[in-house]
Amino acid sequence: MARLTWQRISAVAVGLGFLSWGVNVLVLDAGWSPLPVPWTVPVVVLAAAVAALYLGWTVRQFRAGKRPGLDPFRAAKTAMFAQAAALTGAALIGVYGGCAAALAAEWGHSPRRHLAIVALIAAAASVVLLAAGWIAERWCSTSGGDGDAPGSSPEAA
């Protein structure tokens, strides 16, 4: 499993940001209201960030010799979860950031302003998820570079 790179994360966030912006502009131009972003989204995203950091910390403690009973398969699963959390954070940054950008032109309309604010809060929570996944992945990895050679994987032992 290759480590995440900023290029891959940026491509996901920017690509989905443009797609989300385009879809939301089309929806607004057609006279429809975009789908609301529930207030539970930032809460769930932040809970996933906490889970990624907690699990990554347990692997870091294992690697430091402070937790010798940790299953190596759990460590590998934690590395995969951390990478998935970082990529999900990047995707959600794009989706909610694009939604907020499309709604920025409607800032004077109070209900649309509310949608934009909630989308911005969800995008900010997604930045936290991205950072937590990135950090947890680094805690689970034994290699030092930003990317691994083909066929290598970040191991947690």
C-alpha cells in the first residue's frame, strides 16, 4: 500500500470541488434549491477524525514498544483506515467547498446563506478529518519517505 501524497489528495479535493460547484450552479440556475447539509455531518466527520487519531496512536505506542500485545493485522487495518479517512476528508472538502462556492453568489438570500455556512463548517470539519488521517497514516508507517517504492507497504511492526 503506497503512502498518500499531497498530489493525490489535492487532485481528489480539487476534482470533486469543481464537480460539486458545477452541479450546484446548474441546480441554482434551474431555480431549484440545493440539498441541505445536515448539522450532523460535521459531528460525524469529527468523530471519524478522533477515531483515526486514537487508532493511529495505539499503533504508534505499539511501534514504540509500549503496547506489545497489539495484533499486527489490527495495525495494518488501522493504516488502511487512516488512509481512507484522509481521502474521505479530501473528497468531502471538495464536495462541501464546491457547494459553498456555488452558494456564495446567493449570500444575500438568508436560507441559501445558511446552507453555505453549514457547507463551510462541514468543509472545515473535513479538513480536520484529512489531517487526522494523514497523521495517523504516518504513525502507522515504518518507511521514511513521502511515497513508497512499488510493492512496499507501510507496516506497523
